[in-house]
Amino acid sequence: MSLTLIVVLVVALALFFDFTNGFHDTANAMATPIATGALRPRPAVALAAALNLVGAFLSTEVAQTISGGLIRGEGGQVSITPALVLAGLVGAITWNLITWLWGIPSSSSHALFGGLIGATIVGTWDVGSIDYSVLLAKIVIPALLSPVVAGLVAYSATRLAYAITHRGDGLADGRSGFRYAQIFSSSLVALSHGTNDAQKTMGVITLLLIAAGIQPASHAGPQWWVIVACGLAIATGTYTGGWRIIRTLGRGLTEVKPAQGFAAETSTAATILASSHFGFALSTTQVASGSVIGSGLGRSDGHVRWGTAGRIALGWLLTLPVAAVVGGATAMIARLGTIGLIIDLAIAVVVIVVVFRINARRRVTAEHMAAGTEAEVASATSAIHITRPVPVAPGEEKR
């Protein structure tokens, strides 16, 4: 198989991963505003898609972490080959689709890193082919700290919001205004998601071009067509709406009210934007989940469904190693040469077809989300409805 054909196939597979990243992570920005009724499902994902596309053009720091830092090379050359990039993508796509089918908001980012790390180590038979200082400083430590930091910020912001808008003496609390504020905060999350997650695929494609000798290793930044293609791919995936994960993040972790939704989204956006500035390739899913949990704990009458939270945490722990194992296995197959690459592509196609066929049998759609939201909003409105006092005739005032 010619090098040019391999590069074309890997670019196509990378863009498909970017597409899955989009619908896998739509919930990060839009789960809470959909759950509170601040935005209708379809307009919400359309807004998120547009802002993901814009965000893809704002920074390239994260892309350069992947293309110029994670994979260690000697003499200015990276140690990974286009065939191994393909193997790593198969590992990432496999885990992404399985967790999406289960409705688990796992990390697309860690699936990608795991797939690449496993493929590189097995494909080169060299555990030193990974720069572990970059892995630790830019990926592992942010993965551990970011959901905790976002959760603490969301907890504090939620407590503050409820303290300021305390309801008393039959007066309206003004919290309904947070629904309008959520439109802004969720938009900021979508924009920040584009600045972080779209860049990861840009970094993979750039790494591929360097490995194929098409782009010099001294220039680790993505080319303009890579930025455009990745921005469009993640935006398209976002617009399709990952309704299963939106349901888990918007309703499965805690009952989300407008004030805490605004707090969660604001803390998520702040954490992601700060990380993108420093080139930390963190998981936006972990940040969003941590924020939702923090906001649930911050509400005095709120609660967190720890069973669901534990299931999500287990998905976090398994993502990188499972993707690494699949990436390593497909890298082993890729060592067979052309026949190995054909087998790897066949594995990817089979996984994609099987998962989408299973999904077609028990789909979760925008209509399901809209119906559930309308019922919850109606119930909440009834619960906090404040009746006006009946006028009292002169002389009959209460003593």
C-alpha cells in the first residue's frame, strides 16, 4: 500500500474520530441548559456546533502538545509511523463509540492519547518512545486536578448564587433569570471545547504528516487546511447531538436547576480556557462532569446520584488503558504490512457498523429530551408558583 494512500486513509479516520468527539462531547456544553429548559435541544446543539467551529481557530497550543511533544523522537524525527497513527485511531474510535452507546461521558481525549501511546509502544517495541514528562505534566496531572478544581468552583458559585437569590416572605427569588444567563455560559463552554478538543485531532494529523515526511518536524503547528477540516468535523459531530450522554450528564448525575446550571457551565468554561492557554490537553468531559457534581453538592436541597458518578469515574479510569490495549493490538496487526493495515481498517468499519446498528434499535433522540425537559420544567414551575394575596376589604385586615 502506497504511503500517499495510507496518509489519506489515516486523515479520513482522524476526521471521523473528530466527528465522534463532537457528538460524544455535545453534553459538556448543552446538557444542563437543555435539562433546565434554557435552550431547546435542536437549537442548543446547533449553537454548540457553530461555536465549536469558531473555537477551533482560536488556539493551537494543545495541537502542538500532541504533534511536537508526546511522541519522543531522535534526531528531530518522530518515532511513530502513519500505520501506527492509524492503529491508535482505531483504539480511540472503538472506545469512544462503546462509551457513547452506554451513555457514559468518558474522555475522547484520553481515548485518543491511550490509542496513540499503545500503538507507539507496541509498534516500535520501545517504552521510551513516549515522552513521559509531557504525558505527566500536560495530560495525567490535568486529568486528576481539572474535575476537582471545576467541581470546587461550581460548588462555590452555586452556594453564592443561592445565597444571593434566597427566597423569603413570599417574594420571587429571581432565579428564572439564570436560564437566560445559561445561554451565555453554555455558549462559552462550546467555544472553549472547540479551542481544546478540535486541536487534538489537528495534532494527530500534523503528527501523521511529520511521520510521513510531508511536514518538517521543526514546524509542529497544524496547517490551515488541517484546522479547517478538524473544525468542520467536530462541528458536524456536535450538531448530530450525543443524546445518550446529554441525558446522563443533564439528568443522571443530579437534578439541575438554572442557577446551578449556570454555575457549572461557567466553571467548566473557565477551567477549559485556562488549560487551553497553557497547552494542557485535558478532558473537557471530566471537567464538565466535575462541575455538575460540584453544583449538585452546592445546592442545599440538591443531591448527587453517586451510583451514576461512580459509573462515570470507572469509565474515566478505564479509558486510557483500554484504548492503549486496543491501539497496541491493532499496532501488532499493522506490523504485518499491507494486509495488517487492511485488517485494521476492517476492524474499524465493523466496530462502527455494529455500534450504529445497535444504537438504531434503541435510539435516544432530541424529541425524547424535549419531552422530558418540558415535563420537568412544568413540575418545577408548579412547585415554586407563588400565588398573589387575596385583597382584604377595609376593616377586615389581619390582626
